[in-house]
Amino acid sequence: MGILGKIFTWWDGATIGTSLFSARNGSKVGEDHQGNVYFEGGKDVHGNPRRWVIYNGPNDASRVPAEWHGWLHGTIEGAPESNLPPPRIWETEFTPNLTGTDRAYRPSGALEQGGRRQAATGDYEAWAPDGQ
């Protein structure tokens, strides 16, 4: 992305202003396995530390892992690496939000799949407020 893109776009990575603000007013706390960098600096109006993320790629909140989401929202104090239990065997790897992409889920009744829904099977019974 060119310099003009960095100045005027916020949806595809950090703008120049955000990058300068982060370098000047924040201290780097850590980095996740996707390359997103987390900062902390200053206080908000309630006296809590300000925390933010600079994404490595498109700005998509679903790219923030659960442990860092908890840190961003003040659920845990220190960096997640020092406050988390070891991963469980049933935990899966991160999957990005696929909404709006070619790999998004589209059921058989979706317009992209022809727009024809399956016929009702008769197993639906409407709710009645009087219980009859």
C-alpha cells in the first residue's frame, strides 16, 4: 500500500497517525502468533490503562485471539502468555471470519446457491399463546 493509502485508509492496517501515536505514546506489551502487536499507554477517562492493537494485515476484530481479547478489555492484568493455562487438547487453531469471502458458508437456500429453499416437511408446529 502506498503512502496515500496509509494516510487515508483505516480498514487495511494501521494509518500513519495510529502508527506514530503507538510508537510515541505506548509501550509494546506483546505480539500474538498472527503478528498483531499490542500496546498499552496512558489512562482512559475511568483511570484504566489504554490498550490497543495494531493488526498485521486487514483490521478485523475476529483476528484477535481470545487471550488477547481478554487483555484488551481489562479482564487480565499482565500479558496473556504469563497468565494463561497450557492449551487443552480439544482447542482448535484460529480460523478467520470468512463472511464476505468466497469461502463463506452459504446454505442451499442462499441466493449465491440458486436461491431455492427446501420444501417444508410438516414437522413445524406454530406456537399459540393460549397453549392449544
